[in-house]
Amino acid sequence: MGSRAAFMVAFLLRSIYGGMHIVTKDAFNEGMSPYVFVFYRHATATLLLVPIAFVLERKTAPQLSYKVSLKLFVHTLYGLSGSINVFSLGLSYASATSSSAISNILPVVAFFLAVTFRMESLNVKRPHGIAKVFGMISNSHARVTAHSKRTWILGIFLMTIGTSFWALWTVLQGPMLEAYPSKLLNTTLQMIFATIQSFFIALAVERDFSRWKLGLDIGLIAVLYSGILVSGISYYMQVWVIDKSGPVFLAMTMPITLLVTIILTSVLGEAVTLGSILGGMIMVGGLYCVLWAKRTEKFDVSKQQVAAPVQATQV
């Protein structure tokens, strides 16, 4: 039941991300600064989360030490402020669909980091280990197949860097939860830090203050959508899924974002290529391979735990 709930939450948040790619790209097409957008996005999320966290956690909040605060600040710097600023700049050079496609390197990078940090196991001698590797290869292959336009090299390069930092954030969010276990306050503190960091980044890069103004247009819609639904609600959902099922499980649901983006862009009139459709199908296959592998692996571990006391009794 727990894994099913985690998958449903992951499906919902990936669908939210699919919509974000579209409205954000439209805002950039209308001239909105990517750096200013990231600042407003995090500021909106902070305004949403701070009062909620104060009401729900003010009596039960864990003690926050200077060391943990510093860890969260650095974790936010590369994982939220840095990755989203770089990714948003790349998105301004590319399309919504390509941004969703490039995000599918996240499972590969996250899996590699999780194995490196010994947070994920890999046994290529067992069927579930082979299935994991196949699922990762399917995701990275589908990304290249679906979109490879040379005119977007800069955008794709920047989005690749941003996604790699995001993968690092995904993997290390588990240890951050151990250091500060309150999911809501953990998310809220990171939003506060991200708002401060993004403000100084935008202030240093965007000196044309006319681009800081928000009007009743797609820019405001993108800020509210990304700030409330993505940075506010989805970040908490991601922390919850990581706590329940681990970082690799969350990363492997990235293909859902691409599929949702393809569907929405086709509805809005953007051409959808056969490569996009086939790439999406391959990635879904890879996703199910990894889900099956993790379920089989968990079942094997349970069998070993049950068998161990029996063997001890016989001895």
C-alpha cells in the first residue's frame, strides 16, 4: 500500500512539473528574466509554506543547530537555487518538450550517485539488478532519441548541468531528512534559503529593473503556478516520496513529466514527432523495469530476513 501511495503521489507531482515546463517557457518567450522568475517562484513558495509550518510545527519542531542550518543552506544552494537558475536559463534557449526530455538524465545520474554513496544496491548477477540497468539505459537513450536539435545545444547543455545538480539534491535529501526529520520544516527552511540566494543571484545578473515588474500576464501565471504548485506543494511531496521509497524511485518517475508535456503541447498545437512518442514508450518501459526490480529486491530481502532466524534456530 505504501509503494502504491508513493507512486500515486509521484505521478501527481510529475504531472504538475509537466505543466510547469509549458507555462514557464511561455513566460520566457514573453521576455521574463529567468533569474527574476526563479526568485519570485521561491518567494511565492516561502509565503505559502512559512505560515503553514508555523501553525502545524511550532510546538513539535525539532531543534535546529547551526551545523544543520549550514548543511541545509549548502544543500539548497546547489540543489535549488543553482540547479533551477541554470535549468531555467537553459529552458529559455530551448522548448518545453526538450526541457522535459533532458530531465530524464535525472534517473541515471541519481542512480549512479545513490550506488556511489551506497544508498542503492546493484547486483548485476540477479534479474532485478539487470532490470535496473536496463531501465536506466532506456531512460537516457529515450532522451537522446526524442530531441537532438543542434540549434538548442546551449540550452540542452545548461539544462543537463541543472538536472545533474538536481539529481545530487534528490540523492542527498535522504541524509538531510535524517539530520532534520521534519519534512514540512525541512522544505520550508530550504525555500527560505532559496529565496535569499536567488534574490542575490538575480540582483547580480539582472540589472534592468524593468524586467522585475510583474503584470497580469503569463509571467504572473508562471510565478504563481511554479511557486505554489511546484516549489510549495511538489517539493514537500518529493521529500515525502524520498522518505517513503528512496531517491531512485522518485527519479525514475521523470518520464511521466515528458509524457504529460508531450500531451499538453500537442493539445496546444505544437507538433509532436514520432521520435517523441517512441521515446516516451521506451522510458515508460524503463520505469516499469526499475519498479519491478525494486519490488523484487525488497521481496528477496524480506525472505532473507525471515530465513535468518530459522537458520539460527537450527544451529
